[in-house]
Amino acid sequence: MPEYLAPGVYIEEVSFRSKLIEGVSTSTAGFVGPARYGPVGGMPILVTSFAEFERIFGTREQLAFKDEDPSDNFLAHAVQAFFLNGGRRVYIARIFKADSNAGVASAQIPDNGDFKLEARFPGAAGNIRVAITFRLSKNVLQDDPDDAAVRVLRGVTANDVVYLTSTTHATGFYYAERVFDDAANRTSWILHGAEILDLRDGVISLSGGDRVQILTLTVEALSFDSDGIVVHRDTWDAVALHPDHRRAITRLFARDLGSPSQEATIPFIAETDLDGPDLAELLTNALAVGSPPNAADGIDQQSLQVTLRGGGDGMRPEPDDYVGQEDDPDQKTGLKALEDIPDVSIVAAPGYSAPVPDYATAKNNIQAVMNALIAHCESMRYRIAVLDSVAGHAVADVREYRAQVDSTYAALYYPWVRILDPITDAELDLPPSGFIAGIYARNDVEKGVHKAPANEVVLGALRFEIPLNRGHQDVLNPEGINALRYFEGRGYRVWGARTISSDPEWKYVNLRRYFAFLERSIDRGTQWAVFEPNGEALWGNVRRTVEDFLFNEWKSGHLLGTKPEEAYFVKCDRTTMTQNDLDNGRMVCLIGVAPLRPAEFVVFRIGQWTADRRV
């Protein structure tokens, strides 16, 4: 209560309206799987375009698991299919199973030398080329107009590495330290290198031909495809060599940058214990022509090419790798990492059911990953798993595969989608989950999560692995296997919208997802009620808040009924709570909604009519 202690006018702000519940997003996906590069632990990376995915996780080229033939990069293809079909946001949790080698590419200058470059993450795409270009500025040594005995440096910052050319002192690399000249009441410079040169003493002279040139680096990281063509190039200009410089090479490419998103975009690590002049000497000695020559006024450029080698894709991931580890809370992996992202509503693991030479051995692993996806979504409550059928399965096989699971939090799609692989220009079968997740997102944005994500075109499909007809679907649909079918004149479409649940109350995908939307929206929109006095005022406020939200849903056509009373009810009073609930601090609100189910079977009854018959 406000205090009124002195006579006067008091203005108070009060609210006469109920709190607001804002509908949550349902179109954000989370993918788990192996890739050619990228982070393998910590917070999953959000990507909003396929170009961004390639920059962080590598291209769509095949993966080379140890002791196996090259494997198609299903995660990369799935991300491309997701964005092609309308997806906008997807979190990537890359998984990597190391073999006896760490799989991290590296190089040293010189061989086994004092300057080491190392790929930030394991993977074959870490075998990049780093080009270090040396740039010498114009001469920055000038006479001080106020004191002929003093030399000044123009355009130099603290810890810049400079190249000194002198007839009286040691020619070579120095680094600059700013000092204060008490006598002249101004700042000046000291150069540290083979000897210490204090410019306040006039130790170097323009008349003697002395020159001071700032040395900076331009660093490029180049990624190549299997044909040796550059597929990505990152460039950093004005890179310094001294470790205390704000743009030092060991700072820009440090192992720990303090930002996971920044680390994801800087592909390698540079480490050395050398100071600026020694590092400059080491790198220039690695050049074929040796140290930089005395350059005339202008810019002198020479490049050092370093190739990182030894990166590998490790071994084929197993079910435990998909489940992930959480021993280190800051380095969670797999599905465990996705648990920390509340925005995710759609989960998939493209490629877990990929064809392998020995399916009998892989069968249990495929089943284990599928169970892990389902368990994850059931635990998180507000998510649905998009499950892939096994490549090459016939109708009888996929029915047996489906019979092993039962959940309201997952949907199964069959068969695989055939595309034209842009890498090989050959036809390639892909798991449908990437396409379907994109269709979910597109459907949510364009029509709403209440609408079944079916009768939607599968963009990018050349055809489907197995052509299904109505007879096939008569068998598949009752068992909750969503078919992908071709219709002449209407293209390739998703022709099913069922979960893999045996509970008829939750057999439709849109029903499961719409309730997840309602529950999560109400959950987030009523957090203000926690610890409020548990009485009539609170109950009435909660009722009005939820009713306003549901009224808007009904008005938008998302609920069944011609009037609000038919579409929903909200009760929060003494009829929903006992005295025991009140004594234990519980407020119980009962909500009922009448959702819309899809018109899965559209029936028109037609009979003969006579002109003289009355209706």
C-alpha cells in the first residue's frame, strides 16, 4: 500500500485490464546429426539460412567416417530442404564421434615450430588454407616541427610492430611503446627490439635514411571442395602481431573468445608464446624470399600460405551420441543440448535411418535413436519429433517399423524424397524430416498451427523413393504412417497428418501441436500469478486473462463453435480448488477447448432427384 504521510495530491498508476497472453512461436526447429565441421558441444547454433549453415558447419559434401565408404551428408541436405520448404529458424546440435585421432586439423610454423594454427572444431572441412599477407606501410618516421632533435611517429598505436631500416642501428622488427616526455610535456615513443631506441633522444635520423614502417597482416581462411574450388573465404584486415595489441592475431583467433556465436564463425585458432618482433621474424623467415626488403614509400606485400591438415569426420555416430552428454553443463551435446533452447518446437535427426550395408546390425541403433527422439519430446512436452522411415523399406517393412513405437509426440513419414544432388548431379534419396519440418514451419506462418500440415507441396522433390497409390495408403493411414504421394496435376504432396499414437484423442499432428501452443502460451503468459495472494482477485484476473486469449483464438477461427461458450470454458474458483489446495499454495484453473480436427475424409452424398419432388 502507498503511504500518505503529508497533505497533498497523490497520483497513482493502476491497471483496469487483464494481463496479456501472447501466442508463442511454433515454427522453430532443432536438428541433431553429424556435419563436416562446426561446434560439437555447448549451446546449439541458430541458423536462419542455408548459407549461414554452410559457413559454420560446412558444405553438403559427403562425410568420410572411419573404415567406411563415404556417406551422404544428410544433415546439410535436410537444412537446405528445411529452408526451401519455408522454414525460417533451426538450431543445429552437431554430433561427432572421435576415433583414435582427434580429427582436428593443424599446422605449425616452421614444422614443430613456435607458431601453431589449429582448426577450431574437428572435421574434414577443417583442412583449410590460411593465407597470411604481410603489409608494410609508408614511412611513419617524421621530424618533430617543434624540436629538430626529436623524431615522431605518425599513425602508430601502442604495441604496433614496425620494421626499422637504419644505417646506424639494427635493422629489423621492433614494437612501439608510448611514453610521456616530461621535459616536452607530450607523448613520444620507444622502440623495443634488437636494441631499445628512445625517440626522445633523436637516436634515428631521417637524414641518415632511417625508415620506420608499420607491419600488419591480412589473414584469409579459405575452404575448398573436393575439386579444389574455393567454396568460402573469410578475411581479416589490419591484424597485429604483438600479443598485447587490441587486434593481435592471438586475440582475434584465441581459443576462448567468450562468445559461442563468434567462435562458430572464426574457423581456426592461432597460438604462440613469442612477442611481436620475434613472431614477425619467425613468419617472414618462413617466406621463400626471407625478410621483407627495404620498401619504397608505398605498401609492400608478401604472402605466406599455410595448409591445415589432419582433420577427419571421426566414426559413425551411435545412439548415445544422439542422446548426448551433460557431464559438463557448458558443453552439453546432442539432444541434451537442445533441452536448453525453449524456442524449439520441431525436432528431427536427419540421417539416423540412412541405409547401411548391414541393416540387421544397424536396426537396433535406428530403433534406439527413434526412441531417444520420442523420449526427448515427451520430456520437453511442447515439442514434436519428425521421424524418418528407413531408406528402401517396402510397405510391409515400414508397418513393422511403425509398430515398435507409440507416442502422441511424434509423427512418421514415408517414403524418402528423391532430389537431384547439386554436388554430384546424380539423383539422391533424402530422409523426409528436413522437408516436413520446413512444411510445418511454412504451414504455421501462413495458416496457423491449428491447421493440419498436410496437402502441402514438397518443394525440391524430383520424385519419391517409392511411388505410393491409394491402395498403399489404405494400409498405411490407419496405422499413423503419413504418406508422401504424387498426384497428377497437383505435384508431390504430404498426404497424411497423424501421430504415431494409438490414442484416438491425439491421433492428429495439428491437434498435438495446437495444444502444445495453447499450453506453452498460457504457461508463459501467466507467470506473473506466482506468489500473488491466492484469493478471489487473483482467480478473477487469471480467468479474464485466459478467456481473452481463448476468445482471440476462437475469433481467429482456430476453435470449433458458433459462439465462445461452445468453443471454450475457463473455471478458476472454489469449485476447482479444495481447502487443501489453498493451504498448500495451489491455484487450480480448469480450461476446456473445442479444437478443430482436419477434414480427413471429405464425403459427398449424391442421389437422383426428380423435378416435382419437394425438399
